[in-house]
Amino acid sequence: MPSDCRQIFAFSGTLPAAEPGTNVDLGAHALTLTARGRGQRVCYLPTAVGDSAIAIESKAAEFADHRPDVEFSALRLFTQPSVPDVREHLLGQDVILVGGGSVVNLMAVWRAHGLPDILREAWELGVVLAGASASSLCWHVGGPTDSFGDSLAPFTDGLRFLPYSNGVHDDFGDQPRRRVYRSMVAGGTLPAGYASEDGVGPHYVGTELHEAVSVRADANAWWVETDGHGGYRDQPIVARSI
């Protein structure tokens, strides 16, 4: 049973190898947002990695190990849809969980198969939409991406269900995305938006941020906006630990 409101859970992963993995923890958190306690249906979309069999097997194993009560399926679009009716299948889910990878290729394939309209319909009906990294960007206007090459470039062709930009892997230190995202917002290439450090997931109800959750201590989300003078302002959004 879908939830009774429009929800998107757009999280950032993954963590360094020294820390516990995030994706099953954060992905499983999306299940808590549905109206059904057990027997939930989750459909995994690995489009952003070309429907990699390894990605599908890994995600299926994660749910089998940690949430065996979940009815897990994967929708493949290569070389043709793996279900007879894509719309019927997606609208019958409690959670649509999208894998990370190339957001540019993801959007191109989705548009070719008419998924933007189907996903919007699912969202309007209360199916929880969730995704990590590139599949966090896709629900927004856009954000920095390495889909075009090694250098980070602006992506502005997202689904725009959420009227903000999005920065993922927004960590301090050597991670360039934090600096690049803020420079794109400061320069007007991207609108104001939300960024998330690895292991953090902003949860939207409707188009408003409800909260941010985290599987890492002291990791947060951020609101980033232009200061109107060629710079930016950012404000931390303290994440609730899960």
C-alpha cells in the first residue's frame, strides 16, 4: 500500500570502505515512509548503470538478507522492459528505489520509455520515490555530475518534481563536489537547493523538506543559495540519526 502523501527520499552514498555501507540502511529507511508495515513491494531501477546484472543481484541480496518480508523486483529497460506493463508494475509498488550511476544516461533512457510521466503519477498516488547519488539528482532540477566526463559539469535536465538543485557527496576534505556545487549556485548555473553529505538523506513531503536523516554521526544536509553578489550562503540542516 502506498503512503497517503507525496514523498521523495533522496540520499547520498556511499561511505568509505572503513565505515558500514549506507545504501541498504538508507534504502530500507524508505520502507518506513509507506503506509504498510510488512509485505511491502519495492521495485529497483538500475537504469543508471545500464541495468547491470551485478547491481541487481547485489540489491536483491541486500533485501533478502535484511528485509526478507519485502517483495523485491527489478525493472530493467535494456534491451526491452522486463515487465509486460511498466506503468502497472510501478504504480503497484510501495517504494520505487533508483540506483546510482550516470544521471544523464538515466534520464535519456527514462524519457525514451515514458517513465517521467509514470513516475510522476506514482508519486502523486503516494508511492515513495527514493534514490542514491545520481538517483537523488534526478528528482531535482539538477546538480553537478561526472556523467559527461571526469570533470564535474552542470546537469539541469532533471525531472523537476522538486524545484531545487541537489548536491550529492557533499563532504569536506578532498571531495570537489562540495566546492563545485556551491560555485554553480553562486554563479546562477543552478538554483538554490539542498546538498547531502555521504550517508545523509533529505526526506521531502510534497515539495518541502520534511527532515534529513543520517547513518553517520555528525553528517548533515545543507541548504545552499546565492548571496546575490556572486557568492553563496549555506546553512547546515542537522540530520536525525537512524
